[in-house]
Amino acid sequence: MTRPISRNRLLGSLKEAASWPGADRNTVMTLATALVAVRADAEGSRYFEDLSERNPADATVQALAGFFQVRAGDDVAAAIARLDKAAAMDLGLPQYFRGLALAELLPGAGPSETGRAAVDTGRADQVIADLEFVLAARDQFPVLLLRAAYQALARAYLVLGRQQQAAEALRRSGLGPAAADQPPMFTSFSVTARDGMRLSAPGVLNPAPDVHVAQSYDFGDFAFIQTSAGVVAIDAGTSPDRVLAAMADLGLTDQAPVSHLILTHAHLDHTGGTAALRGPDTQVIASAGFPAEAERLRHWNPPFRYLIGTGASPAFDVQPDRLISERTSVVVGGTEFVLIPVRGGETPDALMVHPPASGLLFTGDVMMPYLGVPFIAEGSPEGLLDTLRYIRELAPRQLIQGSHHADRELHHRGPDGPGAGPQRAARVRAGPDRRDHAAAEHPGPWLPARRAAGSPRRGRAVPGQP
């Protein structure tokens, strides 16, 4: 059997969404990486060929058409010409995909005894120029793209006989010594024995003044909001040491214990670091459903020992001081926090946090990509849909998810439908000059000359992260 026995509905949905006018750039990138992951190169070549004909001024789409054309082995010379044209149109993703595509054309065993062909030397030089440029501006690229850049660089260095640099690139890829000859790997995930699973490289998001979101310091994200009466923390990660590491990077070490700790739900990756934040005067707030959910999870063990890491020392017996059973306003130092208990998609004890002045909505894990965690029976489709309707009516300026990968996949100002969000709005209103507007709001796949306000800052490195 050479064809799948069922349709890939994820790919079908992504292809439809990526073809819409003004499609979110992250949707296009997610589709491209998914096509590579399932080895659907011919399908990707056909799709992006058609999309490029409808979007001749879109340099990224043109580069993706050339990239998949090379991978599918369709008229390589024409594909390289298309990649060169795309790279001349814009900076950023066109160089990235040209580098990956040219690396695919390089011999895999390093320099031969009879010497290298001039074409291989030229291609290896271009791969290195393109991808070293990408890595020099790595803060402007999603972390999930960097492993493949190191893979391709290792292949180019080997062709040029630069063994030491090739070995270092392979080490930075985190993929092992055979990675140079493997298909591109697109992921920001990493797992080590000590640190457990991380969803990306640690960083900080500042979506509003005095609001700091610590991303990927732990399996779950957590936030700190500074008020005139002290710091209000939203969630506490898995382990106290990881919370303290984030606070140190943020210059908030002297703010612990915090004034208030608001827990979005009872899962360990949101409550385990409570000891780092709680003091005698700290008020811990949770949903009225929190105690029952915590008791249900008390005897649950992670399905594999590296989920939270051997370095974690989580608390399993967090007792809230105040339980919220209805929409409630709490004011701390002049800053209002509207607490909204909902029956979310992941757990029945969800508590969303809305500081109206900032327009943000901290949703915890109510919109995970699945219903409940994949290891235990929980979650509610009806709860998810009810919560989505509530969020639509609330119309916050920006959603802050409880896990970094969800925040990246669901990067919306509000759930206005597929492709919505600040990037799409920027491109729709910007017309031919959309790049400046989009870069100002979301620098991920663009390369603005300045860092955009509210964009993530890189934090400390984690073993296994590129």
C-alpha cells in the first residue's frame, strides 16, 4: 500500500487556512513544517506552486515553492532561481529556506578524495552565508526553526571539510551525530533528565507595562504583574527553583513572597512552584473547583519520569486561601483583576484572569490543543465551546495561554476565527507596506531593524535547546 488509508485532516485544514487572503504567517509556516514532517514533498510542491502564482509578491511563499520544488526533485535549476529571486525580495525566511534547500542538494559524506565539485562548494558557501545570517538574527525567528538550520549548516561544513564547525553545529542541533543526513527537524521541544520537557527556549513576554510572562522556564508558563501594593503572580510552574530563576532574570527577586498568587487550575505544572511565591501574607486564589481537582490528581504519577525532570521539587498539597465560584473583581494596589471561573476544555476548575486596564486575558490551559491532558480521562468539549463563546463576548486585546506552545499556536487578540490575530490584522490593513506593520506587532518570521515592543526576550539556555 503506497497511499494512506485515511485523510490527514490537520493538513487539509492548514492548507485551506493558509490559502485565505491575508493568511496568518504562522499558519503558513505550520503547514510547511507539517508537510516536511510527513514527507509530503510532492504535495507541498504542488500546493505552494499554486499559492505562489496567486501571491507573486509574497517572498516567503515564493521561497517555500522553491524549497518544496527542490525536495520533490522538480526542475532543480528553476527551483534555485526561484529561491534566489525570493531572497532578493525580502530578508528572513527566504534566506532560511534557500539555505535548507541548497543543503538538501549537497553530498552527504563530506569531501571526497577526488575533491569537491565547484557547484557543491558554491552551494555549501551559500548555505553557510544564509544560515549564519539566520542565526545571527535568531531572536527574530521562532525557536522551532533553529534545529534545522544547524542540521543544514553541519552538512555544508562537512562538504567544505570544516569538521570542527560541523561537529559544533550538530551539537547545537541537539539531534545526534547522524542529523546532518536526516530530513529537517522542526521543533522547539527538548527533554533532559534534569530539566524535563521544555516547549521552547526560556524567554520573557511583556505584553503590557508591568506585565511579565515567563515562558518555558518550566513545562508551564507563569506571569508576574507589578502593582503599587506588590506583585501578583499568575500560576507557579512545576518547581520553586524554576520560578526563582525567572524572577532573578526579571529583577523581581526582592518581590518574593508575592502579594497574591492566582492559580488557573490544579495541574502540577501550574501549582508545583507555589513555595517560591507564598509567604505568611500571600493570598492564594483559585477556582471553587480546585480542591476536588487537586484531590483527584493527588495520586497521579506522570507517565514518564522525564516529564518534569529529576531537578523538580514540586508541592503536591497546595491549599488556596480563597475560592472563586462566580465572576469576581479583586483590586490590588489600584490594579483590577477580574477572576472568571469556567468549565474549560482541559479541566473543570479553570479560572481565567482579566486585568481590564491592559486588555489581557490569562486563560491558563482552557484552550489546549486537546481536551484534557492526554494521559488521564478529563476535559470537556462543551466546556471548551462555552469558554470560547465567553471569550468572544469579552473581546480581550490579547490572550495569554498557560503553555508556551499553545500561546504560539493560538496567538490571537480574540478567538475571531481561523487566521485571526494581530499579524493578520496588520497585513490586511497594511496593503503593500504590510511588512512594517506586521514586524511591529509580531517579529517572529520577519526581520525588522528594531525589536518590537512586547516581543519575547531570550532567557537562559536549556540543555538540548538550539
